[in-house]
Amino acid sequence: MRISVQIDSAAAQAQLRRWGGEFRDKVKKSVTRAIASEAVELKQDVRSHVASQMAVVKKSFLKGFTAKVLAKDPNRLPALYVGSRIPWSGMHETGGQIAGRMLIPLNGRVGRKRFKAQVAELMRGGNAYFIKNAKGNIVLMAENIKEHDRPLAGFKRRYRKAEGIKRIKRGADVPIAVLVPKVTLKKRIDIERLVAGRIPRLAAEVERQISTVD
């Protein structure tokens, strides 16, 4: 989201053209301070908003959201950046569809790298196979055997919890994941609205800081 400020007053525009040298540098530093003071609180507000709207498993996902000042370019005025280091996090802001065959873990969340490693271990051991269930979904299954107790531990625990059973018999099939052709994500967060609501406060702080420049 880009927000620009228009100066309608001819006198103000003339004054702006007269700015230069040391005075301009002072104004730039004042604007930078104003943005920095708001960015700290805004960053926490953004993270709190995301945490309240999504079931966040890893803290690193929340820490990826940030608000900071961009003021290193001497030829440009300071700017406020609000965003995330995680490229696909924007999908939760707009909603959208991810196409491609994907394995989605069943009965709970599991980290991407860990899930990949567990499935690979089951595959290498010949204990992973696909079936089509009554609903027509392609499901990855594994047999509950002693040799694969370690990679199956988390899947069995989540499966027991989801089905309300205390014990899974040896040799029983354990559902691991479902194979889907695409995933549709709904809009779940509204950071743009949150930032837009803070613009008047930010503008007031910028004005206050500039008024102290002499």
C-alpha cells in the first residue's frame, strides 16, 4: 500500500523549494524520528493482530512481520515499511489459490521440513502408500509397525486425538496426509486496514517533529 501527501498551498510549495542543505537534512531526520517512534508500536500491533486471527504454531512466523523506517537513500524522503520476511504471508491478507499437487498433513499441524523428513523415511522403508477413501480423496497411509514407531509417533498421537481412541493396534492403517490438486486460502488478516487507521496519528507526529526544526 502506498500513501502520498499532496501540498495544495502555493506558498507551502514555494517554501518547500527553498528548503535545502542543512535545513532539509534536519527535516529529514525529524521525519525519520517520527516514523521510527510509531513503527515500534505499529510492529507490535501488527503481530498481535496476526496472532488473534490465525492459529500460529511457530513464533518465527509472527516475528517475520515488522514495521521499520526506510531512510538510507539520500535522494528519497523517509518511508515506513510494513510487511513480512515470509513471501507467502501476503496470501493471508488477500486470499487466493495455490495450484499444484500437494500433500497436506492430516489431524493437526506439523512443520514443513519435519513432515518432509518423516514421509521420506516412511517411503524409504516401504511403509507409505496411497488409497482412495469413501469421499474420493487420495490419502497417504502408513502401517503401524514397530520399525517405524519414531516417524509415526506424531501422526498416531494426532490421529488418536482426532478420533477419540486410546490405542492403535499393531498393523492398523494410520492416515498421514491427503493429496490435493490445489489449496484455497481465505482472507484472514487485514494489516492494510490496521496501517491506514494509524496514518492520522503518524501524520500528527511527523508534523510535531518538523515544528521543532529551526
